[in-house]
Amino acid sequence: MIRRSILLSFLAIAFTTVTRAEDTAQASQRAHDEIWRRFIDAYGIMIDFADMDGKVSLPTPEECREGKPNALGWWAPIENGAMFNGLYMDAAVNRWKRTQAAADAEKARKLMLGLLLLNSISDVKGFVGRGVSTDGKSHYPMGSNDQTLPWFLGLWRYWQSGIATEAEKAKITQHLVTTAEEIVRLGWKMPAEAPFGTRGSFEGFHFEEVSRKLFTMKALHAVTGDAKWQNMYLDELAKRGGEKNLTKREICEGGMVFWYSKTHNWTSCAAVGALRGLWEMENDADLKSVYAKGLAASAKLASEALPLAQQWDNADTSPFEMNWRVMNAEWKPQTTEKEAQELAMVQIKSFLKVAPRRGKETAFIREPTAAAWIVTLCPDTAVLKSHAPEVEKVITRYDFAKLYYSQFFWVEMAWERLKDRS
């Protein structure tokens, strides 16, 4: 009887584990299907939001030129194309490695072409746009460090994936080199169009700035073989500064740190993705260990946001205002980044009054799903296993067909990394 009881317990655990894995896989597939049904535009660029049928009114070329709703493109449906495409490439590449399907390779290729387009729409050298208007070219005049690092990350991920042809690798390398060289020339600032000049930087001693800059150097060395990038990278690791006067090597070892709001997994996740890239590219055992420690620390901090997913209610019917142009009521001309940002902050306060659904999706979907991906970037299997049940709860939490924002795409990224190591 004791043996039978033990056997039945073992079988129950095994059945539960298999069922849980199947549920998680199915949820990831539903997220994948919904992203490609509603949120990838005609140019292979992920948009921010759409209605349940996939309809959205893109900013017109004139609105982009005038900076409506604002010159940053904040709160518009083409706000985060470079960021989201670059990050989502992780899921696309890992999915193809799993399936080896030509259709999945083509999806990754489409994302790559979208990234290259965003680097080809401006006369400003090195400019990385957020998204494109109805004509496939018009755009807002300012990108950002949050957009540009994922652009580098996504193109590097595709370049080394095994999908890229030699011709594609050569073209990607050209774009990476031209953009990186211009950013270096500008003192590691991101190029922007007139009258703004630049916006955002990889320079500084916060974790995000440190990992972004180091990754860019290391990735450029990987794709070009040019020793100058490796020398810059090694010199950079030893630089010291910030509030605690740490070296950049030590900052990487400490991992992700929240500093401008209570949590910001969704904007910090790209820097953790960069740290993961550094870990993958690094051959020095000691330095690789430093990056692994930083990834484990980042996973620990991110895991604290995973329970936020349970505050989401799939039956919620809070209104979302698809007509983002209501924000144009507060529009005024902007000639500086500060003016554009001040306008945008006024607009979002008004917009949230008519679209409370936006705040709920960003708080209870965007933040925990980005955190889930951060956790799965950790190469330590023991760390990942300890957090796997909570990550799975995030992945299976949502009815993706009823979400307005595309900012659930991280669940697919998390599952593709979790499936083989949990």
C-alpha cells in the first residue's frame, strides 16, 4: 500500500508538470498568434496598440512632421517600433531554432527588415526611428536610447542566429557600423532630427547605460572583427564613477537597479538583454562569471514584479480610447526635447482619464511580462527553476485577444527561454 501510494503521488506530480507545461506552451502560442494577427504592420514593425480586429489609425505624414501628439511620438501607436522589434527578435530567433520552420525564419526576417527600415528613413546619419506613418517613411524626429539599444540587440541576435544569409549579414553589419560610429562621434548620444539634434545617451554609470554601451562595443567587435571595438570595450570595463564610485565591471556584476521609479522592468529589460548578450559573447571565464552574477541579481529583482500579473482581471471592461488624437487638443509647437516631454506628460494625464484601460495594461501586463523575460535571461538553471512556477503563472494569466496593447509580447520571449530549462 505504501509503494502504491508513493507511485500514485509520483504519477500525480508528473501529470501536473506535463499539464502545466502544455498550458504554458499553448498560452505562448496564443500570444504569438495574436502579435502576428494584430500588431505587426505592413513594414514588419510592431505597433503599440490596436483594436480587437487589428485596426489602428496611424499618424499621418503631416502629423509626424508637426509633432502630433508630441514630437517624441509618445502615446501614439508608433511609439516603440525599434524597441519592440529589437526585443521581440529574441522570441523569433529562439522559436525558429526550436521549429526550424521556414515560416518562422521569415517572421524573424520580417522583423529584421523592419529594423533596417527604421535606420533608413532619415537623412540624419545613424538615426533610428520609432515607427513609420502610412507612407512607410514619415516618422517622429526623435528616437531614444531606449529605442536604439534594442535596435542593436535585435540586429545582432538575427546576425548570429543562423537564419541570416551572407548578404544579409553584410548589410546588417554596414548599418550597425554606420550607426555606432555616429553615436561615438556624438559622445555616445543618439542622433535626432532638427531642431532637436540628439536625444538620449549610452554614457553614464547607471546599470542601463553601462550594459548598453559595453554591449554595443562587444557586438561591433563580434560582427566586424575590428580590434578597436574590443580595445574600447576592455578600457570601458575599468572606468569608475557614479554615486558609489564603482567600475563598470562591478556595476554589471550588481545587475539591474531601479532608480527613476519604483519599478521599470519594461525599460530596463533591454539592458538585461544586453548583459545576456555580453555573457554569450564573452570568452574570459572571470568576466563571464561577472555577467552571470549580474544576470542572477537582475532575475531576483525582476521576480518581485511577477505577482503583479495576478492583479489583472481578464473580465475588466475599462474603456480604452482608440482615438489617440484627442490628445491633440493640448498640442502646441515644440522646439526642444524638454518642451516635447512636458507636453507629453500633460497629455498622458488627460488621456488616462478617458482611457483608464491603458494604465491597467501597462501596470499589470507590461511590467510583469517584461520581468518574466528578465528572469529567463539568467543562465543559472537553479535560479530559473526557483522562479519558473511564477513565470508560468504570468505566461498563462492573460486573454491576449482582449488586450489593446502589444506589450504582452514578452510572454512568448519568456516561454521560449524557459521551456528547455525549467
